[in-house]
Amino acid sequence: MKIKLPGQKLKEKKAISEPANSNKKKKKETKNVLSEKSKFAIVEAYKSARTNIMFSLSASEQKAFAVTSYAKGDGKSTVAANLAISFSKMGKKVILIDCDLRRPNLHNILKLENKAGFSDMVGRMVVFDDVVHRDVLPCLDVLTSGTIPPNPSELICSPEVTRFVERLNREYDYIIFDSPPIGVVADALLLKDYIAGYILVTRERKTTHGDIERLLQNIKLADSKPLGFIRVGVTHEGKRGRRGYYYYYYYQYY
């Protein structure tokens, strides 16, 4: 015998009116971002990465670095967001900037508006204070990519970026750039004058040894340096021998 609960009919109508994949999409956008519900191993892996990056930055007397990968879909934006969150947990003032002006994704990961941002500010259409997202988390500010421009490379090379980074160095303890994949476009390498180096994201069963070699070669030719690797999507054995696929983050100092 079926029993109708009060409000059941209303809930059924609401479910029909919503897109069938809305809940799945929402879950997909947030499941890999560090939070209080994140697995202990992932949180600790990011803490380890954070510590090693801090040592690298102190040796170079720089407070800025970029996160990149060889190809799209490697997970670099998620890694950049989680590194920023991890750094902010120390009580240090951190800013995360989306410099992937061709395929931006940080605003989707962190659920932020992206009507205007980095590109609009560099193009002098808005000012920084009007577009930066303050206190997305305690001690963490985020600047989204903004309008997709027709000339991303020229914008990144503009004198306005130099003045902008000088301001950030005065206001923030750590500056993190989410940059485009090096194997797709050269935009990421144009940041070399503003940063200590690059964190390179590789994906298990996707990034090849050839991809890594080309990554390192391109960075060397740009007269910059890698700070380390973060490997994502590591597969390991479960307690009962079952193979599971996890978003486990591993840091390797270069």
C-alpha cells in the first residue's frame, strides 16, 4: 500500500521542472574542492605540497607562482584552487588569479560570477577593487578571468600587468596564477617575469612521459623553472583488493 505524504505531490512537480542532470552537475563542480568534508589523505597531501612550495618561494625571494599542465582537462584549475585554499588556512593573505583567458574555469569551480575580471581590469575597463572577490574564504581573495579577449597574449604582456603584480606584492603574502596549459598555448610562459616558477599538474593514465619532457623543455627555453609536480587521479588498491579511482594529490619536489 502506498501512502502519500503531505507535500509529496508538490515535490514531484518541482523535480520534473528541474533539469535531470542539475544535481549531478552541481556535485561535479564542488566534489574536488578542499573543505571540511575532504578526505584526510588529500588534505595532508596539499599541506605537504604547500610546505615544499613555501621553501621554494623563500629561496627565490618570490611570493608568486603559476599552476599549469601540458593539456586541457588535467585538473590544473582545481589544483590551483586547492593550493590557494591550503595557503589561506595558515592565516596568510592569498589571492588566486585566473589567467586562463581562453578556457577559464575557476569561477565554475568556486561558484563565482565572472561578468568582469582580470582581462577587463588589464584592459582598463574596470578597476581591481570593483572586480576582485573579497574573502571567498577567510584570507582568500579571487580574481576571475573576466571577458574572453581576442588577444590574450598581448594582455598578459602589457605594462598594466606589471603594475598590477607590483600592487599585489605589497598587499598579499602569496599570489597564485591559474595559467593555460603549456602544451596548448604559450600564454602561461608569458608570466615568467612575475613568478618564482611553475607547479606542473600531471594526470594519472593521461599525461605521458613525452608530455612531461616537452613541459620541462618549454619552461627551460622560457628561462624559467618548475617548482614541482602534482599528480592527480592516482589509482590504488582498496582494503579488500578492489581497485578504486581517487582524486589523490601527490607532490614531488623538482
